[in-house]
Amino acid sequence: MEPKNSFKSQELQHRLSSKHDFIRYFEEIRKYLSNSLKFYCSVQYYLPPSSMLTKDFLRQVLTEEKRLLKVGCVRRVNMPRYDELSVKNLFPKFANDPEFMSLMPDRLPKGKTVDREYFFNCLNTVRPDYVKDMVDHANNLRFKAGQKNNEMDEIKVSDHWWDELNSMPFISRK
């Protein structure tokens, strides 16, 4: 998509001189709803953490190659910290989803991965049914595995030995 307005880099740099200014602008921007009443409405955007926010991603947002969600539209989720629900395992599965990838930076600083909270909040906003099914499946696997382990913790004793063990009082020293 072609940008509607073109600014010289000096003009934009004069308005927003640092990454912090971009973050403040996107999080605290105000819009007029009515010029006659001077009524303001807050239009805040959900931004990735500053460690993920690169100049390339900001450039793509400003040219509408990438997009930001409005804070009010974000469906936040608190994901369990299971290995199978890690960003490292799930990110490649969504690399071909254009709607989801429009919210993610193409490149990250060296040694950085996508922020867990940002990743799952965006995923839950775009694909809420998938996230719910994924968490339910992971919980079912974990809780069923726990039930099987309870059976392995039991010791089977014959009636004869049970009577023998209980016939004499014994108190462990521990």
C-alpha cells in the first residue's frame, strides 16, 4: 500500500526525535471527535516492548505495511508457561499467517525473540479459538499425565501383609 503522505525525514525527525517519542505518541495520542466542542478521545495503540520496536518496524507501521492494534481491541491472555506453549515452538507455525504477521516485526535485534506477552496477546486477538483450544489441549495432556502417575505411586499389598504391618505399632523416627 502506498503511503498517503510523504514527509521529508527531517520533518518527521523534528516531530519525533527518538524511539521514546514514538512510543509516547502511539500510546498517548489524542484525536478530535468534534471540532466545535473540542472533545478529545484517547486512541491508544498496543505496542510491542521497546526491545522489539525497531526503526524498520516503525517505518513499516507508518507506511501501513504492518499494523498496530488499538488497546481496547486487544484480547489479553495469561498463558501457562508450558514448553509446548513457548514462543519458540509456536512462532514458526504462524509465520505464514498474514493477518498475524502484520502485527509482528520482520526482524528483531540480534539475540532477541518475540516478547511472550505481546505474541500471545496478538495471537489471542487474531485467533482466539485457536489459543483456547491450544491451552485446553495442553492442560488436558498435563492433568491426564498426572492421573497416570498417581497409579504408579501406589504400592499394592496383600491382605496378609497389610494385617502383619498393622498388627504391631510402629512410629518412624523421621
